[in-house]
Amino acid sequence: MKHEKSKTNSMKEFSRFAYAYNRYNTIQKQVAQTLVKRVVPRAYDTIIDIGCGSGALYYQLQKEHVSMKSFIALDSSEEMLKIHPESTKIIKYCKNFDADDAFEAIPSSLDTLVLSASALQWSQDLDKLFYELSQLGQSAYFAIFTANTFKTLHETAKIKSPIYTVETLQNTIVKYYETKFELKQYRLYFDTKKEMFAYIKKSGVSGGKRQLGYLQIKRLMENYPLDYLEFEVLFVSATSSVIK
Ligand SMILES: C[S@@+](CC[C@H](N)C(=O)[O-])C[C@H]1O[C@@H](n2cnc3c(N)ncnc32)[C@H](O)[C@@H]1O
């Protein structure tokens, strides 16, 4: 396993909850299923999963009979990589996808399929990241949470979403890929506000950005008008227009 030292807040949060994560990732699981259903089912030389987590995409690929000679699982969290499936064809890389050397050891090939589900919204440098991904392989499928995730929650708390808008995502991706975009909205219902807020903390979707103090969160729980949380995901089917 290769190691990357610098960690952002969101990475720390993912690591802390690596073991609880499997129980809390309902939406992410649906997202991974939807993403893999779009993948053309054939044998690939290499498949790279960016922000692989505990292996949702690897499991789905097996279910959908998409095979590969080698599978590169890249994540900045060692704890996540530990619970990712292992096999002789799986290579694990502990790397921050924003780091300058993130993809240094990964050879680029036209027959490499690049995948990522529920992770790229945390990139600190979207433009650099999509340029680098577009150099790794010709075909790519991404599922990325948009700023409309937790829309009413952010409006109620009067805070700005910490993640990118659909427009920013699309405008960046089209610089490097020919694309087909699809937006999907999800709702996750809760019996109590307490459970809802526990979910936000444990799911990893809040990215660890502590924008609110304890009292503000308490007030937000009282004022939040919905019994569900909102999610929006941009699905991208992409063909690199710049791969050399
Ligand atoms: C919500 S999880 C999704 C995991 C998996 N792809 C899935 O569909 O279930 C996001 C993953 O992205 C990883 N991640 C977040 N920021 C990252 C970064 N800058 N570099 C590499 N991985 C990152 C986290 O450690 C976490 O495993």
C-alpha cells in the first residue's frame, strides 16, 4: 500500500468512521449501483476507482459481470483501504487525489476505465484533477454530489454548501471530456431529527467541515422543516478528448 501524509478535514472524518461507514452509506450504495449500470459490460485491461472507500464499486462491477485484468483502488484513507476487498488483481494506493504525485505510478492506457463514485466533490482543485483523470484512460464514469445536497439544511442554517454547483462541475469536466450528464435527486427519510443529524455526522457526506457550533446545530435541528435529507448527484459518462 502506498502512503500519502497530508490529510484534509474531510479525510479525517472518513477515517474516523471507516468501520461505522458501511451501515451509514445507503445513498452512496444506490449511487454506486446506478453508476456501474452505465458501464459498458466487457473485459477491461485496467479499472481505476478514485476514492474507492470500502469497495462499493468493486462489488457492483462483480455483480454486473464487468471484468478487468487489474483493479486500482485509490483512496486517501488507510482505514477505508483496509476494508476494501483484496485479491491478486487489486492494487491499493493510499493517495490524496489532489496531490501532485497522485497518479504518478499509474500508467495511462486507452483501455483503462476510470471510475469514481461519491468522492470527487471533495477535490480542492477540480480543474487539475479532471485533466489528470482524462490522461489516465479514454472512458470514464463519475458520480459526484452537487451543492444541492442538503439544500434546505444549508438554507435553514444560512450557510453555503461546501461542495461544487452542477454548473462548476459540468463546465470543468467538458474541458477534458465529451460527456453525457444526468442529474438525480434522492431523499433519505428519518423517524427523528436526532437520527438525521447522527447520519450527517457519520455518513461522511458532510466532509468534516465544521461550519456550525453545538448551539447552532441544536437550533438547526429544531428549525429544519423536512423529515428527510436531500441529495443531488451528477452522473457523468465521459470520453476523454485530450488523452495522448
Ligand atoms: C463517500 S465515500 C465513497 C466511497 C466509494 N467510492 C463508494 O461509492 O461507496 C468517499 C471516499 O473518498 C475518499 N476521499 C475523500 N477525499 C479524498 C481525496 N482528496 N483523495 C483520495 N480519496 C479521498 C474518502 O476517504 C472516502 O473513502
